[in-house]
Amino acid sequence: MSDFRQLSEQVMASPQISPSDIRDAAALGVTLIVNNRPDGEAPDQTPGSEIEQAARDAGIEYVAIPVSSAGFSLPQVDAMRQALDQTEGNVLAYCRSGTRSTFLWSLAQADAGADVSKIAESARQAGYDISPIGQTLQMLASKSGG
């Protein structure tokens, strides 16, 4: 059963998805799936290649921006921002619990100059606490004039 959580008008985050969730994503107008989970993180996770194939079979673009337990890097933030900027439809980002996807979305939003308090409120309404990355969000937003 799909657990897609709305972060913004265009972006949803989700815990690990399976190929059967792709149908639900397509019905919600998803045109891009972003995989933020490294392959091999857990023995029971669906490999990214299976998600990618199911997405492409449904006419949905797919990009992998894996985030490991080592944390986030600016190239990952840039890749997420670019992926979001280049799609016109809805986006579904997923990882193990949806937290890394929410963090990466938040960092990309702050890097684009979005208001950090609004980012935090959107994440909170979706069930995610982004306070652990609060200082980084402020730093990114301030360099972008946000």
C-alpha cells in the first residue's frame, strides 16, 4: 500500500516503494521518481533497477540520487534541485522511510532560496521533522538570499 506524503504541490516523499506502487504514482500525475536509497542497504529492499524498469514501463522518468548514512553533499543537493527544476509533472522521491528524501528536498528548496520556516512546516505536515538539518538549511537559504 502506497504511503506517499505531500511535501509541496509538486513533490511527494515516500518510504520504500515497490513496482506495484508505480500505478498509484502514475494516477497521481507523477512524471519523475527519485530514488534516494542506495542499493543493497537492506536485504529485503526492492532494487532500484526494478523500480526504474517499472517506472519507465509506465512512462515515468527515473533518477537515482542515493544518500547513504554518511550524509548529504552539495552535489546531491544540486542533483535534486536540477531534477525538480527539469520536470513539469509531479515528483515522487523515496528512501527507506522517506526522511532522507524529505531532507534532500528541503535542502534543494533552501538552496533555491525558499523560506526555511515554510519548508519545515511543509515537512512537518507530511510527518517529517527536518530540525536535524536546520543549520544547513539556514546556511543554504542565506547564501541564496532566502
